[in-house]
Amino acid sequence: MYVFKGGFRKKFIMEKTETLYNLTHYNIRPDKKYGQNFLTDDDILDGIVEAAGVTKDDTVLEIGPGLGALTKRLSKAAGKVVAVEIDEKLIMLLEETVGKEENVTIINQDILKTDIREIVSGTRGRLKVVANLPYYITSPIVVKLLEESRKDGEVFIDSITVMVQKEVAERLTSGPGTKDYGAITLFAQYYAETEIKIDVPPESFMPPPAVNSSVINMKILPEPPVSTKDEELMMKLIRASFNQRRKTLLNGIKNSPELSISKEKAEEALNKMGKPLTVRGETFTLEEFAELSDMLL
């Protein structure tokens, strides 16, 4: 967990003052449509860069740079920064401030519709993702990044360091049988080692969100931690198990529109695994889902 350095209050006031100036000077209001809560805590901004382990050997993809507070720090630490911002109103501000840095490129696009490989082509070094994510689309962005992170035995994204709702951070790092354990937990485990680095209170933002936040670091694994003959089938089983959380695993498989597996075949597989037919998916580890998947082929 990141330990805050001295001078917190002075730095916090300086960053908040700069944020207020930029909002006023460029006539910008935080847009609820894009879930904009601008981070004004200088110490936490520094902590994010430290948690990401950014060096001059790295290219950083920043998602949602907002007013550029984090971009400014990343430009000093990284070899190259590619910042993707969906809100056209913020582009002029970003171009006139951080966009003047030689190693910063500002792109006005929706990250969910962006070809990541294309926008970072030609850059050198490891690719690290750093972002203060809008909470209303956190999961789709995390899923996209993880799916892009490792393909055909190649690690494309070295790590993902992002600010998320604290509840999401706990879900991504939870274990079997806990209330936070779910499909996205297992999906994340398949691609990365995830750790909560910083807990962030609402007053660190402008305007303050209605929830607590956390910064997580996801270190992409060079290879999946489990072996399965059919990755797609395993993922379908995982989704089916949590679509009806209170149902048994058997009922989840039976009711899934993605699967066409007979009840008898599923029962046979569970029996071979030594599992009761009343078992719930929330108790299964990633290794057990991989084993079940191979049995159901």
C-alpha cells in the first residue's frame, strides 16, 4: 500500500487551486454523462505514478486524462504518453497544457471503440496503462484491456494501474466463497495478478463522488495460470455460474443461453470431480473451472 509523503495539505491545496482555475478559464463543468470526477490530490496523483512503476523505458496509455493532472506527472516519468479522451470539450485544454510536451500525444476517441495497437504503434518500450476510470464503464474497459493484454503467447500490455470504485477493487481481488467473488474476479485472475495499492476518499476529487475509490495494479501474466483445452467454453461456464448467483452450478449451466450442455453430462462431470450436485459456482476456483471445462468438451 502506498505511503503518503509529507506536505500533503499544501500540495492538495495547490492542485485543487489549479483545477478550479482550469475549470473557470476554459468554461468547463464536470460532465455526469462521462462520469467526470477530477482528482485534485497531489499526493495520490504522485502515488499512482509510483504504483504503476513508470520509467523512461515505458510508453503509457492514459485513459480519460481529464484536465491533465495525471498526464503532467506521467510525461515526466515516461518515455511516451498517449492520452485518450472522449470529451471533445477537454481537448483544447489538454493541447494547450500537457499537449505541448514533446512526449505527449492527445487523442479524442472513445477507448472502447479504439484500436489500442494502432494508436501506440511505433512507440518503444513496455506499454503500461494508467487511468482514473469513469466508474459507470469501469468493467467494460478493464475487460477490453485484459483481452488486449496477452494474445498468441505475446504480452502486449505490461501492466494496468487504474482508479476504480473501491467495491470493484475488492471484487477484483476477492477469493472463492466471498460475497465479492464473481465472474470478473476469475477473468482478472486468468490474465493478471491484481493488488490494491491506494485507498482514496471522496474528498480527493472535484466534485466528490458518492463512493470511496481505490487504485489497483494489474500485472499481466506471461501465460495463463491454468491450462484449458477450450478457453471460450471455460469463460462461458464462469459467466453461467454467476448470472444466477443463488442457483446451483447445474442450474446455471442449464439456464445459460451460451451453453448447450445436458444436465446428465454436467452431473457426470461434477461427480468425477467429487463435487456435490448442489455446489454453487461461487465456491469454484479458476483451476476447478478449467477442469470442469475440459470434462464437458
